[in-house]
Amino acid sequence: MGRVEGKVALITGGASGLGAETARTLAREGAKIVITDVQEELGQKVAAEIPGALFFKHDVRSEEQWQDVVAKTVAAFGKLDVLVNNAGVVRFATVEDLSYADYKFQVEIMLDGTFLGCKYALPKMTKGGGGSIINISSIGGIKGLSVIPAYAAAKGGIISITRSIAVHCQEQGYAIRCNAIAPGGIETPMTAQAVSELAADAPGLEQNRNLGMGQPSDIANAALYLASEESRFMTGAVMVIDNAETIR
Ligand SMILES: NC(=O)c1ccc[n+]([C@@H]2O[C@H](COP(=O)([O-])OP(=O)(O)OC[C@H]3O[C@@H](n4cnc5c(N)ncnc54)[C@H](O)[C@@H]3O)[C@@H](O)[C@H]2O)c1
């Protein structure tokens, strides 16, 4: 028996990086996988490598598309047990240089996208008898980093919304847990982009280099724990996985 045997998991931003690795990890432990992403070709490719997995093209900013992918997941697998709100983007600029359009773009994908995912997954999870929501935050939502004001707002907001939803589920007597993961620097296409776009002496980069970067599996294994019944007493929590970066 796998650690998440028979559970149905929907993972946004699953075409790349942490989402793709989380999909592979949960599948290895017996979950049925639905990957969604705006990157269609890459998403199809990741899904094709996972036996039985489905891919749906999905922009997490769209309320309509959220309703659609949740309905399609339940139609395909009969239920929804695990939601990983993972889709994300980053635009580097200080508050003085970041355009309002780029601010809204990031907040809509990461914070609004997470809100919509929780909103439409919850009723299906309650019908199925329970579940686990895993929201991907960041250490950028915990510490002050000057070049990511919108990303920080979204990721800090994700921690707050996670707590609110966890308490709501308890108050309602739902067997649904809601937790966040706050990764530090992990080697993915997103961080490769950061390294190429940011000046070598950009604030925050030096410390990252000194502490080293994590691997996608470092986060996927945490998601596996949160998705499984092993974390049954854990809700409203933030798992910081950053090689001690935030405590320095
Ligand atoms: N890599 C890190 O160091 C790190 C650290 C902290 C947090 N995170 C967070 O982890 C998550 C995954 O990041 P990653 O490093 O794997 O990056 P990534 O760029 O490899 O993957 C992000 C995925 O999100 C998808 N996406 C972007 N906009 C979308 C939208 N509107 N709708 C649906 N999908 C969309 C992208 O197409 C991509 O496949 C993000 O939320 C990111 O902020 C990453």
C-alpha cells in the first residue's frame, strides 16, 4: 500500500518544477493524479509519464476554469481528496519599479488562484468525506525581500488564507486539513529564471548561494506527508523548508 493509496490529487502548475515532482511523488505512493497548467504541451508530457494521470489546461485566475477542472476531476475519478495550489510566477522589481499590472498579475495567479481552488475544491472534499489542501507559499511571504513586493504579498496572503480555511473546516466539522509549505530556494525553471534575470549582487541571492539550493523532491516529500494520513493532526500550519534561511 502506498502512503496516499487511492487518493485523488489535483495539482496546479503541474507541468514544471515543484508541481511536476509532486505529481510524480504522489503517484508513486498510489494517488490518482490530475495535473493542470497553462503550459499545455509540457503538462501533457508530464501526465503521459504518470500511469493514469490526466492533464487539463487551466489558468488558475479563471473562476469558470476552476469549476470546470474540479468537475472533470470528480467525473473522471469519482472524488477529490488532495488539492495542491502550486501554480506561480515571479516578476523581479522593487515597489518603485514594479508596474501595477505586474503586481496584479502575480497576486491574481498565486493568491486569487489559491482562493478559487480552495473555494471550489472544498464542497467536493466534504462530499467525499474529507481531504487535504496544500498551498505553496514561500519564504518570500515570511521575510522581507525588496525585489519581490507582489510575490511577497501573494505568498504572505497564502499563509493567512490557509489559516482561515483550516479554522473554517474545524468549525464546520469537516475532515479537511489545510496547510502551507514555504520553500526556500529550490532548483526549478523559476529559480533558473531568477538567476538569469537578477544581478549577481541582488539582495537575497548571496544568502541563497551560501546556503545552497534544495531539490524539488525536498518539497514534494513534504507535500506527500501533508497529503497522507500521517499528518492527520496537522492543520493551519506552515512547513518552512529552507535550510534555515529565514531564521538567520
Ligand atoms: N523554486 C523555488 O525556489 C520556490 C521557492 C518558494 C516557492 N516556490 C513556489 O513553488 C511553486 C512552483 O514553482 P516552481 O519553482 O516549480 O516554478 P515553475 O516555473 O517551474 O512552475 C510553475 C508552474 O506554474 C504554472 N503557471 C503559471 N501561471 C499559471 C496560471 N495562471 N495558471 C496555471 N498555471 C500557471 C507555470 O506554467 C509553471 O508550470 C510556485 O508557486 C512558486 O512560487 C518556488
